[in-house]
Amino acid sequence: MDEALLTFHNQLTQSLEVFYTSDYCYKCVEQHLVSVKANNHNATVVISTKFTLTLRVDSEMGNVSLCRWSQAYGESGHYSVWIWMLEAHCSHTVDKHPNNAHLPILVASLVLTVIALLSGVTPYIYRWRCTSKCINAVCCQDSKYSVDNDEVHCDDAEGDNAKPKPTRLRSLDSFRGFALTVMVFVNYDGGGYWFLQHAPWNGLTVADLVMPWFVFIIGSSVVLAFRSMQRRGVSCVQMLRKITWRTVVLLMLGFCFINYSPRDGPLSWSWLRIPGVLQRLGFTYFVLSLLQTFWGQKEIPVRVNHWWNPIQDVIVYWPQWLVVLLLEMLWLCITFLMPIPNCPTGYLGAGGIGDDGLYPNCTGGAAGYIDRWMFGDNMYRYPTCKEMYHTTQPFDPEGVLGTINSIVMGFMGMQAGKIIICYKGMNSHIMCRFLTWAVILGVSAAIPSKCTRDEGFIPVNKNLWSLSYVMSMGCFSFMLLGIMYFVIDIKRWWGGQPFTYPGMNSILVYVGHSLLGFYFPFSWEMRFQESHWEWLFQSLWGTALWVLIAYLLYRKKFFLKI
């Protein structure tokens, strides 16, 4: 899978050396691929088909380059390169045509689309049988919607004699469940497709989107939940107790579960990992909760004619903004001004064979140096850059320095929650604010990255949680939440199913799939590993089982909370 056979046929009277590099690898040193003996000898090698490869054939005598080309090879294809004596040129032939590697995911997408359409159309067909219900569904839409989530409910009932039953903000549950579902899918290898896994270093793939979405949702939930607790008269001391307890539980869950795997056996201090996903989520939640506890507004500000009305959701919370701006200044200063032994100041590369091989032990720059200084070898040993960049240093994508920008990402989610609160009942204003923030953050990501993968001042990089990465993820988050809010909570065109179910039991689903993902029926030993069909089926099967489990728990009204 993701491999092809390449055979070199040498018709010359001198031996040849073949070198290669991946076009995705930024300024990487060419690597030796194979040696081919002279006089009608050939050599066959296995090459990766994930990215376009640049290959060069050199003469062993005189080190003269005979030919050079870039080509994307197809999965399971057999290719030949003939180096002819006439003018020493290279020609290419296809001995066996490659498989269509994208056919499985196209078929799966089509099947899932049909299922989604059927599940969406079926309720309308059922309602069509009853005219009164159909008219009521089309014409009688309530203008008041819930603005709360995770224990937060809407308690305003203007114009109604009876107080309506409070409902959750379903778009936030759906957003959380969608992010979690994608996370489970990519953690089950995403069918083996590289674009469904993490990027080697700079750039974005599907797997790079989900954790920032989660952090964004934490920020929104903190604002909405704490407002509800403040209106219920919960004291500051009680909130601090709850904050501390949830943070400690998240930290312990993360520390215990990331260091357990049935494949690893008993815990060993030699490979113990200290940073982790739940640890970062827990610490981010703790900081955001403190910001909301000490500088959050207990009441919605009264709308009077002030010059700052269009930005009241920013001005009112200026102490929080000041803290976040100081944190971002700290990240920028440490990243670009901190001296690192044997590495250039402000280095953001992967090290290894990248950047012409000048900085092999500088993986992650300041972020990697701080983590190695604090944790030693107790970090993630298989960073995404290891295979392509041939790095030797451990690097943890959930390290200390990146947690600062995680807090910034969560604060953007807090801003989304404030918009919903400040403009409650004014849906057009909420949508315009979401769109405005998406545009601002999108431009803020485009400038430092120069809209390129590797050539910007600050590349979009999930491993480092770079500033441009956080800005771009904030843009996507505002757009996606805005779309879901419009479709689910305003128009009521969709109830958010099936994503609402894992979204309301996110801790259980995340921890469960981390612990049980290696066991049947969630996974099994592959028998057909030469294509993506079985890999993709297993990934979809395991993900669907967790969505089903979340649905059954929802029906039983069981929700794991901490």
C-alpha cells in the first residue's frame, strides 16, 4: 500500500548511482536510492507513492548527472527506467498499471452521502403524510433559541405565558461530535491515506484540523456554562473548586491513558510520555476558566448608544484580551528571540535532512529545545517528521510552548460564545460577527504564511501550533460553527445527528477509543494490506461503532461528566 516498484535498467558500460528526494520535503538533502551495475544489469527498489519524487541518475565515474526528473508514481504500479547508451539518456515505461488508490474513499463517500440523504429526507416524507405537522414545521419557527451548552440553558420566554423547556445549543454539541468523529476516524489510520493523517511538518491535512476545533469548542463551552452558573448564584470559590477538579481529572486521564497500550506491555519509565492531548486540553481549560471566572461579565451589557457598540463583545472583556495578547507576545519572543545551542535563533524547521542538512538536531527550534530540557526523552518519539526528514530528536506536538497558542485558540472559542450571548435573539448580527472574525483570522493567517506551505515567515504548522496555524484554524472554526448554528439552531433544517451523540459524551468516546482501539470488534489483523479497501473499512467500522455506542448511551441518558 502506498508503494510501487521501480526498476532501473543500465545499458551503459559504467555503474550508476540513483538519488531521490520528496517534493514535500523542504530543501531536503538528496538520499541514495540504489546502485546499478554496468553492462545490462538492473536493480529494483520499492518507492513511496504518497508524494511526488524527484530522482537523479549519476554516473559512478566522474559523478556526472545523466538525467533528472520529477514524477508521482501510482500505488502498486511497476515502472522501468532505461538508461541507454545512445547519448546516455533515460526513458520510462510502465510495466504494470497502478491501482486506483482513491477508488475506495470515493465509494465510501458516495455510500455515506446516500445514507445521509436518506436519513435526512425520511423524516420529511413521514411529516408530509400529516398536513398540519408539515405546515407547523415550515411556518411556525420560534425566534428564541438556546445560547447555552453543557449545563447552560436559555431561560428567556418573552411573549409566552408558559416558560419553555430549556434546550441545549445543539450546534455546539454537533460541532464537538463532528470533531470527535473525525478524530476517531483518523486515529484509526484514516484508511491509510496520507492526507487523512498528520502532515509531515508544515502544511495542513484532515487530521491537523480536529484538535484545534476541540480547543475552540472548549472556549465556547466555558463562556456559556460559566454564565449559567453565575446566574444561578454559584460562588467564585465553588467554581474554582470545579475548575481545579476537572483539570486534575483531565491531566490524570491523559497521563494514564497515553502511557498504556496492549502493544507496549507494562509501563516502562524509559518510554513514559509526559505531555499529551488530554493534558493540553486540561491546562487550556484551566486557564480559560480562570479568565472567565475573574474577568467574565455576570450580566449581558445593556445596549446603549456608544461608539463601541459594534465591538462591545471585545471592549467589555478587555482584561481577558490583555492577558491573551501578553501570552501571544511571550510565544513570539521565546520562539524568535530565544538562543538555542548549535541552532539558528528563530528556527522553525524540522531539522534532520531538511534545510540542506545544516541543522540536523534542531527539530522544532525553541519549542523542541524547551521540551527536551524539561522532559528529557519522556516525549513523543515518533513525530510526523521522522520518516520524511530522518530526524533523530524526540519532538512532542503537545509540548509546553505550543500550549500558549492552544490557550489563544480556546480564547477564540470564548469570543464565539460571547457573540452568541451579547447578540442573543439577533441571529443576523451573530452570523455577521462570525463571518467578520473568520475573514480577520483568515487574513491574519495568510500574511505570515504568505499563502504557501514552506516559504512564509511563520508557516502553518500543527506540530509547533504556530501563530499562522492558530489563525487559520480560528477562521475555519468560526465558519464551521456559523454554518452549523445557522442550519441547526436557526433554520432547524438538521438536528445535528449523528454527531450530537458523541458530542454529548466526548470524554467517554475519546478515552474509550484510545483504550479499546486495538481490540476486536473495533479492529482486527489485516489480511489484504496491499490496498486501502480493508484499511478504510476498518477505520469506518470502528468509528461507526463508537457513534452507535454514543447513541445508545444517549438513549439511556448516560453522560460521563467530570
